[in-house]
Amino acid sequence: MENNAATAVVMAGGTSKWKESAMRILFLACACVSICAVALICIFLFANGLPTIFKIGPLNFLLGTEWKPSADVYGIFPMIIGSIYVTAGSLVVGVPIGILTAVYLSRFAGQKTKKLLMPAIQLLAGIPSVVYGFFGVMVLVPWVAELADPFDGSGMSMFTASLLLGIMILPTIITVSKTSLDAVPRSYYEGSLALGATHERSVFCILLPAAKSGVLSGVILGVGRSIGETMAVIMVAGNQPRMPQGLFEGLRTMTSNIVMEMGYAADLHREALIATGVVLFVFILLINFCFSMVKGGKEHA
Amino acid sequence: MPELSINANGRVTAGSDMTASHPTALNRGHRGKDPYRNRTGARVFSVAMRWLVRLAALFTAGILIFLVGYILVRGIPNLKLSLFEWTYNSDNVSLMPSLINTLLMTVLALLVATPLGVFAAIYLVEYAPRGSKLVKVVRLTAETLQGIPSIVYGLFGMLFFVTQLHFGLSLLSGSLTLAIMILPLIMRTTEESLMSVPDSYREGSFGLGAGKLRTVFAIVLPPAMPGILSGVILGTGRIVGETAALLYTAGSATKIASGADFLFDSTRTLAVHMYVLSSEGLHVGEAFGTAVVLLVLVLAINAVSSLIARTLTKGTQNDG
């Protein structure tokens, strides 16, 4: 029996060498798939979008304030500003609450609370954006409508979208910030206590600054999620294709512009929508670049 | 946990470090000359911050409970049998076809993404030479893929699979788009769990005369399995909840993909169905019912994933 196994191994020797290198090449090829995917995405988006941008004129397209597909006028400046406003609004809501929750989880909560709260935050991250959007339509929109009534505003507004996105980016900011807060060496905290600082002062004046690059990268991830979010925004933002008028007025983001009109668009209109996607993609690449800069800086420190 | 108490001057103090402070620190009249003024400031800061972080955590937990509770309370009474009828029509607004399509979509996307992601991770961890440039590029591109929003994947899928490769609005286009989307997730979780397998396993295997391939499949992969599995399930959760990437790649037909060329049928998954229902606004009750099914499905998938991941961490702790 042992003999058989030994001869089998010896006999397989020739083919196994071949097999080894074949599999090695297969693994290598699979590793290259993600490179190919990014290359393909870049090529197809830019090849389809850039000619359109130049056909419309880069300035007309990027800085034009009128979006009138019926008249073949395509300016996406309102949508760019809309995306930036909504993202900024979501940061105003999400960043303070997110960082404070991360601080609580990392340095204040007891074991039991932590055991309850951590899975809860994972659940929050897992809820699909359509469900967030539906919740926004059913709960936030009527509530904001009441709030906005004295200002002549409407329920589907920048405020509603910012609020909803702020909630949606909470889990990202919390988990990343908490991880970096947890990674601060214990001696920092102990040193601060030894110098007579209170627990709170040590946490906020010593630990939080020490973890700032991690917290910042969490915020950048949140920005990426916020600016790229589509379904939830489209359901609560009102989607009027005009310059944002105010906190309680509807606006349209780049993402919702694409989804709203792609269904029936043709010719130049369709190309303009794809070009909107290209502009969004460039924003995302810039954000990714910032993220890797911040992260790279942390590794060097 | 420090206990809160109200002291003689009516201020809220907390914890033992507070009660030790000098009495004049509480006296507002002498504030200007008070040598302990700083300590008062510190106390206000401490108490304020302590409550602020608690409030923030309470808000986060409250939002989750409210959101899930609201959907469940409004949705469960709307879970009628007619929602689960085999075929969809505008009377029953059945979610069954989209549920089946979601299943098909998930299986197809995982069939493509899992081998690719796992093999890629095997190369990165087991084969690539240390400090290789290729590994850096692969990591960078994987990170880039992870940051791309789903609507951009949708656009790419529309341009590449639907138009360029002539797959049309179909199950195939949708699942291939989703496969690229979850590839980095599977790659990263596999990479992490492969790296958590102790090197002594590999050394032992090589020492007994096993080849590289045998070592990878027989020795390294089995203990890394829970981690890989939890990544795959996490990817499943993302597929089930995805909408924006599917609207213009898989379309929104309401029947089950079937027949010989089912791969080329236009399909709508549960999340897309949910979006169509709530944007039409005609079937609010049914939309609530669908929301419950979608929410429970995704939350259950994520719970299973983290449960499996937890058995992994336990396993490695025992090994150590």
C-alpha cells in the first residue's frame, strides 16, 4: 500500500511539475484580472465620454448652468455643485456623530455595550441603499416637509438628502475611526493620565490627534460613498436640474442625473449622461488618490 | 463606570476624580481669582464630552432600531400570500420572480468572482515574490475598484457587456458587472485569511515533501476557508442589495429568467423591484412588504457572514 503511494508520487512527478507551473500561471492571470478591470473601465468610460465633452465643449459642459436635453443644451455645473453640496451636508451630519460614536466605542463603552453596538453598526452598513431611500421617502420627507413649510421649502430637498447620506456614511466613519483609535499605543493614554489629565481630556486631546490620519481616511471613504450614492439620493433629493436654490429646495446630483434620464435618452443626450459618469469617475479617482496619500502617510510615520 | 451625582451647588459631577477637587472651584463668586479655575473648565469639558459621546452612540443605535423597526412594523402586516405568487402581474405585485432572479444573479456572479478572487489572492500571498511591483499594482487597482460607486459600474456594464459584447439587457450582463464589483471584496478577505495561516503549516508541508500546489490546496486553504466563506457571503449581501449597477445592465423585466437562453433574459432583482415599486408610488403596502423581505434577507446574509468570520478568529486563537 505504501509502496503504491510512493510509485504514484514518483510517476506523477513529471506531470506535477507541468501542473505546478500551469497553475502558477493561472493564479497570476487571475491576479491580473483586477488590473484589466480597472483598465477596461477607464478605457470604456473615457473613450465614450471624452469625445462628447469635447463635442459639447469642456467649458460649456462643465460650467454650463443649463441642462435642457430638449434643446440640446448640456451643462452639468448644477449637478456638480449639487453633488458637492449634498456630500458636504452629509459630512456635517455624519462626521461629528461618527467620530464621537467611534470614540465612545473605543474608549468609553463597557464590554457589554460594545458587544451590542458593534454588530448594530455592521447591520447599519449592510442595509441596502434602496431600503435607506424608501425609509427616507416614508419618514424623512414628510418630516422635512413640515420643517421646511415656514420657508416655502419642500420635503424632497438638499437637507433630506444630506441627512440620509449622513446616516449612510456613519458605519464607514465609525469602523475606520475606531480601528485607528484602538491602534494608538496604550502608553500615550497612560502618560496623559500620569500628567494629571482626566480620562476625557486624554482621549480628546491626546488619543484623537494621534489617530487623526486614520480618522481622516475614514472621512475620505465617507466622502467617496456619499458622492457615489445613487438610489437613496434619487429617492429623496427632488432631482430638479437647476442650480441649488437653498437648503430646503430640491437639487440633482451627478449620480441621479444619470439614472433619471438614461432610461429614455438617445444620441447626444445619452452621450452627455455617460460624460456625466466620466466626471463622477474623475471625482472618485481624485478621492481615491487622497485616500491612498493619507494612508501612505500613516505607514511612513 | 463613574456614577453621576448632583453636588451641593446643583452641578452635575461625575466620578471620583471630581469629588476630590477643591471646594472653591465650585464657587462662582470668586471665579476670577480662583486658582482652580482651570479645573472647573476641565470638569465641564469632561462631563460635556462624556455626554456628547454617549449621545452620539445613542443616536447611531437609535437610528438603526428606528429604521429596522419602522420597516418591520409597517411591512409585516403587508406580507400577504399574493406577494409570493409564482408569476407577477399588476394586481398581486408578486416579488417571487425577482426573488428567484436575485438567486440566479447571485449564483452567476459568485461563480465568476469567487475563483478569480480566490486565485488572485493565492497568487498575491503564496506565489508573488516579496516586494514585487505587480503585487503593488494589483493592490492599488483592487483598492480603486473598491472605491468606484455602483452607478459607474452600471455605466461600464452598459457600455461594455450590453453594447460592446452585445449581451443586451440581460442576466449575464448584470451578473458579470456585479462579479467585477465584488471581486476586490473577495480578494481582500481571502488575502487576509491566507495571511493569517501560520507559516509553520507551510514549512511543515514542504518539509514532508509536498509541492507548492499541494501545500496551497491541502494545507493552507482549509484553515483559511471560514475567512474566504465570510467574504463570499459578504459579497452575496452586496449583490442582493445592489440596484444602481443593475438598472441599465440587467433591466427590469418582471418574469423569471428561463429557457435555453435564460442568460440573455432581462431580469429584475429584488432590490430593483423594490426601487421600481417605491418610485411608482402606486403600491405602498406591497413596497413595505418587499422592503421587509429585502431587509431581512440582506441582514441575515450579513449576520451569517460575521458568524463564520467569528469562528475563524476563534480558530486561530486556539492555534496560537
